[in-house]
Amino acid sequence: MRNIYLTDGTAETFFTAVFDAYRDADAFLSPSRALQTALEDRFIPVLPSKEKSARVVKKIRSIDKNCLYDLDCALRTPAEDRERAAFAYIRLLIRHNAPIRGMLTFPEVRRIAELSDQVGSERHRLSGFLRFQETADGVFYAPCSPDNDVVDLLMPHFAARFKNARFVIHDVSRKIAGIYNGNEWLVSPVGTADIVLSENEESFSALWKKYYHTVYIPARKNTRQMKGYMPVRYWKFMPEKQNEEIEFPEN
């Protein structure tokens, strides 16, 4: 029999579940009920507790504060095993009572490193692939649909670049947006966005598409390399790839 601790997918609830389930040998953490379960499995809904969560984070930090970044990244991924992997890592960390980040012989450590690298790579890619368009009211708007929950990780980078300009990074799949008012930023739930581009933006987008088409050399087309540098999943949000005359096959 397994005790399945059900969370709501937030970090605070996850760490609360770690507190509740740590001494439970049959514990199984999951942010979803969509599991293959046995008849004798028992579901235990977890309610977030700031106190319990803080105690777990404090314990982890006392052993290795640097691993909190890796755990945070792992929990940002859509991987089905993200909470189980993070829980297994925390158990191993506390058992060793010493940093384990470099102990890649342990599958628990390797898995968290893999998930953390996925988030770091996507944040780096989006730092270059995000396309901002100026709206009629002077706000720069960038839609995206990342694999991982990275909007708040992107905000400091673009706030430093834009400085006094207002902008929005909209994760359309998660329905959240990072909003910067020229001084400070926050991340908030949002719905759909009805965007009206400024006249300057429409002219600039047309010019950018023309430039993109001009520098394209059919004889030197290398679709595989292009996809490696610029993954297909980002194309739909890039003006130079929208309604283009040049078709790049998927395969």
C-alpha cells in the first residue's frame, strides 16, 4: 500500500508534503490524481503550511543552500516525477547530512541535475528568442509558451535590459504574465490578451521580415541546424517566422 500525498503543484505545498511524509516509508508525492493506483493506495491531500515549508527549507539550507536552486528548477518542470525526484533527493541529502550535488553516481542526484539543466537551458534560450512588440499604448509585449515555468526567472534579465521601459512577458499556456512598470516587476495570473500594435511596430515588423527574407540563402539551408539553434516550438511567437513565404519542413 502506498500513501499518496497530493499537492497543488506549488513549492510551498511540496515542502509541506515533505514535512508530513518524510518518515513515511510508503510515501509517494504527486501533484495530480491522474496516477495508476492500486486498490489499497490511500490518497492524502496536503494543505500548504508556511511553518512546515519554512522548517524544511531551513533544514535543507543548513546542509547545502546551493541545492535549493536545483530543487526549485526541478519543481518548475512539467515532468511527472518532479516531486518524487525532489523528495528522494531531499531524503538522500538529509541522510548524508552533507552536500551531494556532485555525487552523480546516485540516480536521485542525476535526475535533479537533469531537470535543473532543462530549466536553465530554456531560460537562456528565451533570453535570446523572446520577441517584444510595441503596443499602441507604449508597452512592449512578448508572448511565449515555454516548456517550464520560467517567466519569473526571465524578469530580472529583461528588467535590467529595458530599465525604464514598460513590458509584459506573457506565458499563454500557463496564463500568467510578468509585468514590469519601468521600476519594479511582478508575476500575476492573466487571461487572454487583446494586443493592438503601434504603427511603428507594424512597420518595424514588416521591415524585419523583409530583412529575414533577404538574408535567406536557399542553397545553404540547413533545417536541422536551424532547429538546433532555434527550436520549432518558439517559432509561432517570432515575427520573422509568422506568415513567412519560406517554408522550413519539420523533418
